[in-house]
Amino acid sequence: MTRSFLDHVGIERGLSANTIAAYRRDLRRYEAFLQECGTTDLAAVSEVDVAAFVASLRTGDGSGPALSESSVGRCLAAVRGLHKFAVSEGLLTVDVARGVHPPRPARRLPKALTVDEIASILGAAASVPDGARAVRDSALLELLYGTGARISEVVALDVDDISDPSLVRLKGKGGKERVVPVGSFAQAALDAYLVRGRPGLAAATGSKTNGGALFLNSRGGRLSRQSAWTILKSTAERAAISSAVSPHTMRHSFATHLLDGGADVRVVQELLGHASVTTTQIYTMVTIDRLREVYAQAHPRALG
């Protein structure tokens, strides 16, 4: 049956030779597992057997080494495909693998910089000799950290989106807009850029219409995400930050520092533009870890 299934996915679904080879290895491991359990007939396999096989993939067994989460998902896809094919061909009456799902990947905690590291980056940006690009870069980074905006949201800003210096209108995912407060440091940096930086960039020789874009490149067009990322990376290097830094790191730091300061998680949700508070709650885990660390260091009876 395995050979018929592999022929089917190769011809009917057009899977690549590499994928078919991986499916073949996965199904051999499945068959070896079932044989070890005393099952040689696919019709005798139960949902519990399939679930047990998936569990064995993460721990490793006699039929193979432990697999990563992505490899477990691929292996289960092959097994589910085999059972579904057997049902469609009338060889089985029930698809016992249908209800078995791969393990959910472990939720990775976002990486956040310390307040001092953020201050070093922003200080490095502000310390560059005055010039159009220098004041632009400082305003860009201050706004990234000061609003927690995604890099795509910041480079998409138009001048009209900050008609009120203390507020910025961000266009988020799915076209949803939100208004976020702008702190005094970001306000000052933006004001300096609008007065001393943007006019010079907008007047660049050969510049095309920029559609009213807030942040401009050296040719007078809208600054790209890639250029904004490069600005942050080079500034972090000048600040001698050893941690990995990306635009999303600034967003993570924004959220973490707000929660550390006592902000309500639902307020942070609104500021970040998350559709669900569940997405925002991952930052509370970071804060709890920080609380444990401080407690362990500071409380006289924390450690035995």
C-alpha cells in the first residue's frame, strides 16, 4: 500500500522527488514502529497507535532518532496521507489518523533589550554629527522604540500621520489603523528631523515623488524596510551592543518595558495593535521571568 500511496502523491499531487523520498523514510519508520507493537495490518491500527507513534518521534525509539518539531509534522503528514489514501481506495473504512495532530511548537519568548541597552542605541544615533540623514536616523529609532511600531508601519508613515506631535497614526496588519502616543524624546527627534533633515532629503537631485512619506532616503524617495533595518544594525554596532538587534527587538523591548513599569496588558495590546490579548500575554511571561530573577537576587530567603 505504501508504494501505491507514494505513486499517488508523486503523480496526482506532483510532490518533488525529495519530498517523496522523505515520505518513504517516514513511512518505513511508521511500519517499523507498528511491527514493534505487534501490528502488521493497517486495518488493526487505532488512533491511540498513531498518537503513540507521534510521541515516539520526539523521544526517539528503536526505529530512529528523536526528531525536531518540523520533522515530526512532516512525518505525521505522511502517515495521515497514507491512511486517507487507504480510505479513499476502499481499503479501510475509518481514517484513524485524521484526529491526530503534531505537537504544538514551543512558544519562544521574545528577546528584549535592557533599558540601558536601548538608551545606548538611541544615544549612539543622537551623537552622530548633525546632518539630514543623522537626524532622520535618530528620529526613526526614537519612534520605533517610543511607539512599539512594526518597521513596516514606520516606513509607511506619511507626514500627515503625525499632524499632532504627541500622536501618530499607524496602519497595521489588515489595514487596521491605531493611534499611539509619542513620547517627548521621540517628539523632539521628529521635530528636529522635520525641520533640519527631511527638507534636504526631499530636495535631493533626481528624487521622484515620495507621496508625502515621512522618512526619506538619500534620493528623496520613501525609506525602505531594508534600509531602516540597516540603520538600526549599524547604530547598535556603534553602541557596542552584543545582543542580536532587529526592528522587532525594539518592539519587544517597548512592550516588555511598559509591562515592567506597571502598564496593563490590555493597554499594551492596543498600543501594539494585537487583535487578541493572548498574543500580548507572552510578554507577561518575560516580565515574570524578570521578577523571578530579581527576587532570587534580592530576597534574603530566596536561595537556600
